Amino acid sequence: MLSTAKRVGNRMIGNPEQTVTTISTETYLKGIQVVKDPRHEAVKYLVSLFPIFGWITRYNLGWLTGDLIAGLTVGMVLVPQGMSYAILASLPAQYGLYSSFVGVLTYCFFATSKDVSIGPVAVMSQTVAQIIIAVDAQYPGKWAGPLIATTLAFVCGFIVLGIGLLRIGWIVEFIPVPAVSGYMTGSAINIVAGQVPALMGITGFSTRAATYEVIIDTLKGLPGTKLDAAWGLTGLFSLYAIRIICNRLSKRYPRRARLFFFISITRNAFVVIVLTLASWLYCRHRKTASGKYPIAILETVPAGFQNVGAPVIDSELVKALGPQIPVATIILLLEHIAIARSFGRVNGYKINPNQELIAIGVTNTLGTIFHAYPATGSFSRSALKSSSGVRTPLAGVVTAIVVLVALYGLTPAFYWIPNAGLSAVIIHAVADLVASPSQAYSYWRVSPLEFLIWLAAVLVTVFSSIENGIYTSISASFALLLVRVAHPRGYFLGKVTLTRNSTESREVFVPLRKDNVTNQYVKVDPPTPGVIVYRFEESYLYPNCAIINSVIVDHVRENMRRGIDFSTIKMADRSWNDPGPTRDNSLSAEAANNEKPALHAIVLDFSGVSQIDITSVQTLVDTRNEVQKWANRPVEFHFATILSPWIRRALVAAGFGIGTPAVELSNEIAPVEPHRGGRRDKLLDDASSVGVEDIEAHSESLPPTSGTVPIVPVETPFFHFDLTSAVRAAEAGVEKLRERAETPPVKYI
């Protein structure tokens, strides 16, 4: 009723109809789509869980060739790596093959990345080993290591699956790249340090201690190096030699680069086969009476899958794993998503993070049927898969067949694999995870604070544990995020006139304070005396609103005239918390105060503000009250470039933008006790009652208007669509104020 009366009145006096950009809650709810057929949407959602249906019908022989080559290539690397990582996880070697088979096969059906290869990885394996040690220390001998690892895979997989199904995979966005790189680098150093003793045959101390302790103990144990070092060092040297030689030959003979590439990628399998053959030749007749061999070998690896069936989950074991589950889940999440995004970016496609989490979750929950331990994306095998020319995720099926053949047909040969050779494979694969000095330097150049997070993650991982390194990097990242939100950057702006030629010129607004962005030789003119222009660079929310309030109020007190003449006020009548200058310096203080301009308007550039909340709006009201008390007169607040109708709505609710005299506004927008009289509510209802639905309902009956139509609604004259018009409006107000300077100001108490 009230909005209709206003519309009729505006038409009678000739004011054009305005489409007010503040919207009502009812209008917003109308825009929400209502599900008409829940069954159809449910089926659509279930189909979306299996991306394979989107491309399998278009599969062709051209794709098959690339997938066969990539699948076979990854399989030759995965078999020795899988067994090596199982040993790293303090598990029998066959468990690495179980995880390898389930990972590559399951991922094919749920993948949104053609390049990622899921299976055992070094960091996760090291974490599993530490978890097994921790649980066994708390409950000695109660659960076997494989059962602990399988239960961990089920619980973590279930959690990750839930995150993916609920579509809340965006939580991984809170952890930045330097944090992930930091703990990965520290973990790689940890793993390499722990594998050197096995590479050299050095025993007599725990390789699961802190990295620096393992390094010290290894150096002390060098005199006790055993024959294993012959296999380990030879294998490690051969792996690097083959890679370096093939890379150089590829550059020298580009036409044969493909050949040298495939020779290079078979180096893991080739070196393990040669070392195994040498181990068999040397050890087969040298078994001691106690059943030991001169070097440590893998010995019996059971063929096929053992005890396949539904997993038995012990609730007491789950409770024992409770403190370790968060770190294991974080590793599953971060490592896989980081790898999938990286290869999607390189190869020109976009992954679905939620679907990738579903793939990880299903892989680990179903993997427990085969007694697999936690698996996630592998960077080295994914890079190999991508370089081999993979075309679709179906290459994972080929890799699974290779693993299956090894599991059922090659296990007798695995008996003679030297442990030192597997350590060489681990060191060779993990060393590439260490961030290079150039990468660390790039972190420093881009963001020194994030470089410190990276460095802290590395140091804590090396001197404490992988778990503490992960928690440190994540905690530091959250702390930095909160600091950035709570301490936003903002600028007081001045004007620079840009002249293209003698007839065209325009004004731009840049920070008054010199920075490294604007030319230091360009003169920046301050706004008209009595006008302050401030630009926000962050959303205006409760963590940062108090700081912004202090910045603006302090600037006003330092640069604008105090409106109260304390020389006319007795000391007994002054406020206890703002008594003004003392008698000794009252004259000099008053003279300095009179030289400053009187505050008339504050222009706030909201182009960088996407959200506000109740606390920030209340703080803005407090800012208005404080500056008006200082100026002892009404101060206009102009807002430029408000991008959201909800921000306009919130500001109108607080009395901004509508031009209402400040004496009629309350100091609180959400008081605990309701205000009496209802004057404020009436003002705000009048200002925001016209909604989009009102305009749409009557737009057809409106006569055409001639002449110019203002962009800004007449109900909100202090909202402006650009900063230039906002500043000009504020400056025009100063000119009008000068014309009627004889009008006495309103006295504020």
C-alpha cells in the first residue's frame, strides 16, 4: 500500500519510475529453482557419480593404442614401486600389489582426470608405518600391522567419500600450495633419510625416529656398512645414470626421443630385474644354518589375493586410530587433488574435485575387501602416464592387468629381490618430491609469508614428524588467512588527472601514500578539503571492521577540524573520556585545529567489497557517530560501486544511502532492547519498501518517459555507480555548504 502511494505521488509530480536495486527476501526466494521431479534429479545425480558413462560410448581404436602403451608403461613401474612402498609402510610386499590393483582399476570408473594414477605412494606409506608403530606402542601385539593399515584405509576412505558425496570438497581450497609443498618436501627428506640405512645395510637403530636423528645414527653406523650396499648403491647409480643419459640423448637426437623416453621409463623394472638376478646368483648357495642370506632379500611373496572378503572392522581399533585419522585423511585429500589439478592444468582440462574425492573414497573403502592399505594419487606415475600418451582413464584397466599378472605369475621371482634394491627405487622416486631451490625462491619472491609457511613445514617435518609438519603448515595457513582478513589493506585516495590530448582528460583515483604501483614522480592531489575518499580492498566483515573503523576515525581526527570549541566549555562540563586540550596548550591547539578543514563527506569505494555482515554495518554506524561527534555536524557518507543488492539492502537498513538526517537515526541497527516510538523503522520501511516485484507488476501500465533517467534510484541518492560521480557529489555538497556557511551547525552532545 505504501509503495503504491509513493509510485502515484512520483508520477503526479513528474518523477520517473526507478528500479531499485535493493531486493526483498521474497524476490530472492522466487529465484531459487524448485526441483520438479525428485526421481529424475536423483537418477541424474547417480549417473554423475560415474563419469565413465560420458566417454566410454565414444571409445575408439585410436584411443586404445595410447591407453595400451600408457597402461603397460605404468604397470612396469607400479609393480616394483608398489612392493617398495609396502615395505616402507612396514607391511609385507604383497599389500603394495593389492593396493596397486584396486587403485588403478577402481579409479577408471570414477575419474575426471585421464592422467592420474592411484596406488601406494611414499608419503602415505611412511605415515601408515608411523601409525602402525603408534598403535602397537599403545596396544602391544593386539592387532597385526596389515589389519591396522586396512582399517585405516576403510575409515579414511569413508570420510573422504562422504566429503565428496556431500559436495564439500571446496574445503581443500583453504590449504595453499606452499603448505602442501612444504610437508611434501619435508616428508621426502624424511623418507630418503630413512631408506639410506637399508640401502647400505646399516642396522642397529630405529629409522622411524626424527629425520635428524636418523641422519646422525646413519653417519655413526657407516663403519658397519654391509654387503647390501653393493646392490643398493649400484641400483641407485644405475637409475640416475639411465635417466640422465636418456634425457641427453633425447636432446641430441630429437627424432629418436620417443625411443629414449621408453628406455628411460623402464629403468625401474630393468634395474630390479638385474639386481634380482645378481641376488639369486650370489645368494642361492649361501644360506646359513639359521636360514639367513648374506644380504637382506624380500623372500616369500604369496601368490594371488589372500583372504578376499568383507572387512572386519574392530570398533576398538577405530578408537585407537582416532588421533591418527585426521592426518591420514588430509594426505589422501591434498596429495591427490594437487596432482589431479596440476595435470589437468598442463593438459587443458578441468577436474571435478568432489568427484575426485569420491574416487579416492571408493578406492580405499572397496580396497579393504582385498586387504589393501591407503592409496592416493602418485605424482611420479601420473607424470609417466601423461608422458606416455594416455588418452582416457581406461589405461588403468591395462595397468591392473599387469599388476594381476605379476601377482599371480611372478611371485616366485620376487623371492630374490634385494631390499637394498627396493630402497634404491624408493629414494629415486621420492627425491623428485623435494622442492628445488628455484621453486623455494619463487615462493619468497611471490609471497614471503607463504615462503615462511613452506619453510616451517619443512623444518618441523625434518626435526619432528610428518604429522606435526602437516598440522604446522595447515595451522600456519589458517593463521595467515585470518590475519589477512582481520588486517585488510585499504587506502585513502587522491586524484590524478590523465590528459590524452588538449581536449580530453579524466580523473583517476590512486592512493595518497606513495607505493610501488604508481609512478613516484606523478603528483597526487588530495580531494577537496572536507572530503575523504577511502577504498576497501577486502570484504567488510566482523574480523576486520574494527580496524577499518580505527583507520578512518584516526585519519579524521588527525586531518579534520574538531567542531567543538573547548575554550567555551568549562572543565566540569567536558566529557571524562574526551576532555580536550589542557589550559597550558589550549591556544596553540585551537590555532592548529582551525587550520584544518571541516569534515563534510566521506566517500567509501566498495568495489572490492563482496560481503558485509551485521557487525560490520554496526561498526560503520559507530564510525558515522564518531566522526560526526568530532566534526560536530552531520557528515555525508557516499558509497561507490556497490556490486551486491544485498549490500545495498544492509546499508539502507542502517540508514545509509537514503539521505535521512542523522539526528533521526539510531546508534544501533540490532539493539538488544527494541527502540521506542517506531520512527526509525518507518524511515527504513519507506526507503526499502519498493522492490523488484513492485516494478515488474506495474511496468506495463507506465507511460513512456522522455528526457534523461537517473541511474541511481531517488530513494538512495548517496549510492553511486562509480567513484568519480561519488566524489563529485561529495564535492558539490561542500560547495553548497560554503554558500550557506552562515547557517549555524547542529550541536552534538
